[in-house]
Amino acid sequence: MEKRKSFAKSHHKAAIKRLIYENGSLSRTEIQQKTGIRPASITQLTRELIEENILIEKGLGNNQKGKKQRLLTLNPNGGTVIGIEFDPQSIHGLLIDLENKIISEKNYTLPEKATGNQFVEQLKKTIHQLIHADPTHMTPLLGIGIADPGLVDREQGVSLFCSQIADWRDVPLRQIMEKEFQLPIYVEGNTNCKLLAESLFGAGRNFQNQIYIDLSYGIGASLMTHGSFYYGVQGLAGELGHIQYDKSGPICSCGSHGCLEMFVSSSAVIRSIKNAIQHGVISPYLDHIRENTAFLSIHSFIKAANENDKFCASLVEEMGRTLGEVIANVVNLLNPEAILIGGELADLGDLIINPVKGTVRRQSLELATRNLAFKVAEIKDRPASRGAASLVLNQVFKGNELF
Ligand SMILES: [Zn+2]
């Protein structure tokens, strides 16, 4: 009997924590209405959660009769979490509180051709620095989320493969970091972390069924259905960049020919610019690069496209149409609510969204596109680290449900 009682109590406490995490702040009456827990128990349980530093009382709200009631919210000092992302050149980490406020941020650039071991050691160092950056040294660190740029076995916390980091294969990241920090460690694919951040704080807030397309060096995609990620049986779902677009196209790093990312990605843009220069194509942007090759970058390309440079604008238009043709098939297959475009090329904004939208609307089933939203990702600053930190918060407050 006692056992059953204590189970019900911890179950009810978890339900209250989860509600407040999802809603920001609620009064006791609202918690009662949403959970059905008896009012006397709510008073007792919320008192305990306040004593445990998980909740605080903050501000007043109205109940149904218009009477003022104290609101309960998460105690920002109740814990911190770390979110970390890495790519072949750099490591970035954030320490945030329970209000998602950044307490500290660390960046590290790796030497060229850094080995897997160097990476792991630097990841550890960066996390140690973030832990020491908590000015109070009192707040419990609840866990560490890692956004991995390669293929991941997220259940085992193993980083399987990253084509751009030398000797990076089957790295047991969770095991290594658990041993070092004695904390819960979550490893997730970088694009999933970005979609998680957008779904919580950005352009994906109002959608449960959405696809995030990461237009960077290659193309990554993350699929969310009913608020959960879709992984596929081996976690390989979302390889949108390797959908074949033109079988007579150039050979791709995956061994196939004419994959989508050979036509739409930052690396495809750089290739097209070099190609155009070689073939004597004329435009102010290309002339500028002919004068000074240091001017060639994705940043300068986006700026020139926005200034309506003929070559850049038409390349963006063509990329948008190509991407739209592939997304049209994806929309027919999955019928999502929203398509989010993120990554480096998302800074093109409407210039890329409009041709994508136009093509999808023309080529997908009319019913599937009637209410389909197209959005540019909103979180510009380190969305993967943000999402990695949210992995931990979701685990702490929502349990396993996201996954
Ligand atoms: Zn490929």
C-alpha cells in the first residue's frame, strides 16, 4: 500500500513538473484542472517541489472567478544543463539555466586534420570549462546533450561515423563522457537537435509534424511526426541530400551520381561559382572574385544574391526549384504541416523559399499543400547546441516521450 502511494506521489510530481515545463507558469487551480489531482495533494506536492528548489512562486494570475492566484514556474536556479555541438573545425558549448538563459558559452577551434582523440579530449575540456563557469558552483548540473554532426546510435550514445573527421568511427561518446562527468549524457544527430530547438523556441513552435532541411555544406533533414523524431530502423532517416536528382549528374561522396546535395548546398554553390568563372560568365559578383579570390564565400554570395546580382540570383532560383522538386515528392509521401529551411543557405530567406514553395505547390497534391507552411529557421545562433541542451531538459521534465 505504502509503495503504491509513493509511486502515485512521484507520478503526480512528475506530471506537475512536466506541465510547468510545457506551459511556462500555471496556478495551482490550473494544475488541478489539467491533472485531476485532488486540491489538497496539489498544495502538498507543490510545497515539496518548492522545497526541492524545482519550482518557485512568481507573479499572479486570474482563476476562473477572476480571483488572483499565485503562479508557479520552474526555479531558474534549480539546475543547469550543457548543450554542445561540434563539427570538423570547431566545438561550441552552452551552459544554460532552467529558463533557457545562457550562463556561459565556449568556443574552440581545432587544428587542421585533428584526430578523433584530440576531438574527444577537447570536448571534455570544453565541458569542464562550462561547468566551472557557473558562478554559484551550487546549482546542480542535470546533464549534458551532445549534437553530433555524423551518424549516431542514439540509444547506445555511440557516434558511428563522421566523414570529415579522421579516424572517427564507433566512438562511445556517452560512455566516455559518463565516466568523466558522472552525469546523464544524451547524444543526438545535429539536424535533429536543430529541429528540436526550432520546435521549442523558433519557427516550428506551432507544428507537431514538420520537416527541417539543413542547407549547409551538404543537406541534412530531420523529420518530426506527432512531436517525436522519426529515425528509421537504423537511424538513417532524413538523408535527403542523397536522394538522386539527376542520374547523369556528378559523382557524390556517397558513391552515387547526381545526389540532391551536388546541386543544392554550400559546396554546390562554391563549385558553381568556380565553374562560372572558368567559363567566363559575366556578373559584377564574379568579376569581383576574378579581381580578388579571397572575396569568394557563402556570405558574399548571399549578400550579392540579395543585391540582385544576375548570376547569384539565378543560381538561387535554380537551387530553389531543384530543392522544390524533391520536397514535392517528400510532401506527397509524408503530408507534413510545415517545411523549415535552416542552415547556412537559409540566410537567403525568401529568395530560396519562394522558388521552393512555387515548385512544391505545382508538383505536390493540391490537398497536401493547401495548409502547408514554409518557414525559414529562426534560431540563428547555435541552434544545435540549444537543441542539445533541450534534449536534457526534455528528459528531465518529460521523461522519454520525445524519443
Ligand atoms: Zn550522395
